[in-house]
Amino acid sequence: MLRTLRRIIHEVSNAQDFKDALDIMIKRVAKVLETPACSIFLLDRRHGEYVLMATRGLNPEAVGQVRISLDQGLVGFVGDREEPLNLEDASQHAHFLFIPELKDEKYKAFLAAPIIYHRQVLGVFVVQRLDARRFDESQEAFLVTVSAQLAAIIAHAEATGEIARLYNAKAGRDRENTYSGIPGAPGIGIGVGVVLFPMLDLSAVPDREPSDIDMEIRLVEVALAAGREDFRVLSERLYPNLPLEERSLFDIYQRMLDTTDLGAEIIQAIRRGNWAQGALREVIESHVVRLENLDNEYLRERAIDIKDLGHRVLAYLQRNERVLPQYAERSILIGEELTAADLAEVPEGCLAGVVSGKGSSSSHVAILARAMGVPTVMGVSDSPICDMQDKDIIIDGYYGQIYLSPNTHLREEFQKLALEEHELTASLEALRDEAGQTANGERVSLMVNMGLGADVGLSLAAGAEGVGLYRTETPFLVRDSFPTSEEQRVLYRQLLTSFSPRPVTMRTLDIGGDKALPYFPLKEDNPFLGWRGIRITLDHPEIFLTQARAMMRASEGYHNLRILLPMVTDVSEVDEAMRLLKKACADVSEEGFDIVMPEVGVMIEVPAAVYQARAIAKRVDFLSVGSNDLTQYILAVDRNNSRVASLFDSLHPAVLRALMQVVEGGHQEGRRVSICGELAGDPAAVLLLVAMGFDSLSMSAWSLSRIKWVIRQFTRQRACQLLEEVLGMESVVMIRCHMELALEQEGLGGLVRAGRR
């Protein structure tokens, strides 16, 4: 049976399209089970009906036409019970429903299995035969196994819109297709698709021996200069709308195209005997291959930027002027690998949204889009990008959803949401300089999480009271070797200067888990439970001390530095880290720097630290809960695993009680307790955190004004009442619904809808 199943799945996986895959499946299963009738019903969630999508043995004209309500018939019964049903005579069952269009009255025996993926019923697989005799256990087991394998294929087809297109074709309806990606920048974007196609094929350039090396070098120098001028113009055009950190991205591109950087390598390749275009391809491909082979996702994505530089220079070498696309008044910019320069070339005021086939939220294009306030969806690898040109499109940057050719009703609904979002954002701008305090005047410090210098402008514009978490590993990730102490000092000094006199909490190097440095490889079977965070830096005190000294040197004259220790599981780690920090402080003071010992805190992000919160608090100045990792470890759920991601919710009763224990332990020792991570920026959670007694909340800059608004609408007494109510609940679903209802009742429904998206 296993060999047969493998053959079927292999054949189905290589089908030309989804309809062909379904036809192959029912044909092969019917043959294996020796049954004359085999059918697949898929669930149309929009209408709450099971639709016959493929059949062998029933009326072929019923495909796409026969629809069965969720609570009707044997198909609905199987879907509701979520388990197989094996009958010797289907017509005798209480839930039997006669459907004339199927023409199946001659069949007696009935076997059906639900098709389930990630706890959701996607459809029902049915086989039937003429005689009144139950299918045997091996046949039932085979159908259940096939259904489980088919589930992943159906889920993929649903995500890519193939099922929706089948519904359209069969029912003759004009319905929108929906595609899913990765949220890149929040917001609702409505406009017309403008697809950017690759400019030139750099990989197709051949090697060729130059007849005049000096001439080839001059050609390269002219092309590089033209490329630099492109980025200078783009930078100037965006200058008024971007903070310094974003504008510096184009400065980096210009420096890379200098004759002392990539240009020098290209000229060397020419001198080795390759013409200008071949030398360009040679250099660009070597950098791209090196970057794409790294384990680090952030560095792999930098390969896109290198390719873009190469294509631009190639265009000038081939004397081929770039033909800019025809932008619409409200353009949704779409491409397989978009770059920051692609965004910059859209006329001012015309960019309504961005869709990139590749990349993630850490891509430069996503970072720039967030700074520009442009809704963005990344990593839409399964969508038909070429078909989106000139199509009406809606993108949801909160959920990472794309709606192609939306119907009138959906368009009106999203236009309403976009208007609400605009009005909400406008009203929240007035809160920028207001205090984060409850309706009865109790203060809560609101700070920001940062990982890139590009976040500085956004954070200050949002009215952040400081940095609650700066992820220092980011500068380490973008280099080929450990940054020197001086390089770190300059970087930290810029951040401390920008926020002075506001506090800046810098987390010491937190690598390991899903963050491996290309020059410090960490390969473990279970990295999240392995060598990471403080475990690595205590094993390598030279790394820890270098970073600590750089932080302290950078703080001279400002004294707004706070240091945070990650992944602590035992007080002995705190004791050793404090010893090293005091040594670093003494060393820097001896060098002549006028500094004070910064406040030191510990991240509470594993259950062991929760139970030792008071003991840890005795040794440091403050505690900071890392809600993302703490939730992950308490619930044993990898939030990056799509199979279990739905189980990840920090409002779980166990997580809430752990948070209360941390606050209690810290306050018993007179220490401030903060929280960072997604939970701190969740409108449905913030009142519970205030009621627990957290002294400060740290979140993304985008969330800050929204969270401030929620806090200012409620008294602490009301927050405490809500906390008491949810502590009596045993389900995370009940808790979240209860908190969302409380927001709705206070007229904060817009925040609830944004959170759900």
C-alpha cells in the first residue's frame, strides 16, 4: 500500500494543474480500491458548502454545480465529525441526502474520509460501490492515508488561488483570487498592478577576450558613474520624505559602484583578460553566490541588491536606456525581486502598495516601505505575478494577503477599512507628545524595539520614551567578520546620541537559535534549546568584553545606556556576566573615559528564569520579559513553524500566570519590570499587562501610538477588573474574545480589526 501511495502522490505532484491533480487522484484511488465511484468534495468556506470538484462514476456534469450545506447529507456529516464513515448501505443512514443531479442512486456501499490540514476540514473524499457490503479495514485505512496526503496539495491550491479559479470556471462567477505572503509593511493598499520585469539577463553575458583593455576599463568607469548618478538622483527625490538612515542606503549603493569597491574588482577582472560585460558578470555572480550560500537569511537577501547593481551597470554598458513602466495614479508595484531603487523610481504620490515575489520583512525593500508608510507583502512566491499587470489589486499589509480583481463588495469593504485606518492614524498623531498614562493618571512608560538604524526616525516620530530593546546582533549579521570594538562604539554612539537623554537598552549579542553568523557557524540538531545567547558569550568572554567596552565607551557624556542579558536560565550566569561587566567598566574608566556603570537587566524568556525571577532581580537593576520566546518555550510551539503557528498565542492562561509571577518577583526586590515583543504591542493584551504592574512596554514604532490610545481610555481599576475576569478563563480563545469585546465596547473597534488583520 505504501508503494502504491507513493506512486500516486508522485504522479499527482507532477500534474499540470490542480484540476488534473484531482482527476489523477480519483482515477488511481478508484483503481486501487476496485470501486466504480470515487469523488472529491471541497469546502467552499465563503458560502459554507461542500462542492463536488472531481468524480469518476457519478454525473460528470454535476462537477462544480452540486453544492451540499455543511449540515446536510453524509458529506456534511463526515466533515462535522472529522472522522471516516463506512456504511454497507448509505441510503439507510439517518443523514442520507438524495441529490438527483449526482445520479448515484445505484450505489449502496459508502466510504468517506475527511480531508484535514492544520485542524481545518478542507473537503471529503468519497468512494462507493454497487453491492451492500462495507469496505474492509485496509481499504478504509488507505483512503484515510490518501486523504491526509491530499490535504497538503489542496491547502497549497487554496493558498495560490487555484481552487478559486476552478470555482469561477465551474460556476461562471467573477470572483477575486486571493494570495498569501509575508507581511512586510502594515496598511491597506488599493490600486492597479504595475509589474516590473527583469531589465537584462546578466547571466547570459559570455566571457570574451578584450581587444583593447584600456577602452573596456573606460567603458566600465563611465557605466559606474552613470549608475552612481542614478542613485544620487533617486536619493535627492526621496530626501524630504525619508529619515537619514533610509537615505544612507542610496549612499551605500553609490559607494559600492565606486572604482575602489565593486568597480576595482571589475577592472581587475578586465586586466585578467575578460571584456567589460563579462568582467561585470564575473564579479557580480561571485558576490551573489557567496551571499546566497550563507545560512543567514538577512545576508542571503542582500544578493538581490547586488544583482540590481549589476543589471544597472550592464544597461549602461550595452547603451540600453531603461524603459520605465507606465505608472498608474495609484500603483501597486509588483516584481519577482524588487529593490529599494525600484520603489524610489515610482513618481511621488503614486505608490499605493508593494508586492515582492521574494524576500521577507527584513529585506531592504520592506524596510524602506515601512519608512515610506507603504503597505507591503513579501515572499508571494506562489502567485502569478505576470498576470497582475493592469489588474485591480488590494493588498493587506497586516495579514500579508493579496486580492486580485476584487469584486465590488470586497473593494467597498476595504475602502471603508482604509478610510478608518487613515482617520485612526490622523487621530493618533495628536497623541505623539502625550504621556502614556491610564485615564486616572497612572504612568506607563512606552518604548520601542529596534534592530536596524533605519528604525530611529520612525521611533522618534512616534514619540517613544526610549529604546526598550536594541538587538545588537543585527550589525554582526551584515558583516563578514566580527565588527571591531571601534566599529561597534561608533554604531552604539549614534543610537545613544539620537535618543539622548532617553534610555537605550542594548541587549548583548544574542546569536544562536535561528540567528547564526556566517563567520561563526552554529549547527545543532535543536538550536533553540542549544548554544545561544548568554551561553555563547560567556563561553567566549573576549566577544562579551569587546562588546561591553564598546557600549560603555559610546555612553560617555550621555549616561543613557542600559545593558540587557539574553537567554539567562541560572543565577550563576548572571553572576559571571556581572563580573565581566564590572571589569569592562573598570577597563574603560582606566582608559580615561568618563563613564558610570550602566544599569544591567536580565531577559526573562525561558520558564527557568520565571521561577527564579526574584533571585535574578536581587542581582540586577531591572527585568525585561521577552514575550515571544517565553511564549514559545512555555507552549512548546515554534512560532516559525506553519504547522503549529496557530497554537502560538501569548494570551494563553499559562503565559499570563508566568508574566504575573515575573512582575511579582521583580517588584518584591524593588526592581522595575518591562516587557518587549509582540504581546506588548497587542491592543487586546496591553490592559492585562498594565493591570499586572509592568512598568514599561516596548514594541514596534508602528504600534506605539495605538497602544498609547488604548491605555488612555481605561482606568487602572478597569484594567484590574478585566485581568481578574480572564484569570478565571481556561481557554485562550475565550480570553482574546473577552478582551476584544472590552475594546469594542469602548469604541476601539478599529484597533481590534487592525489586530485581527
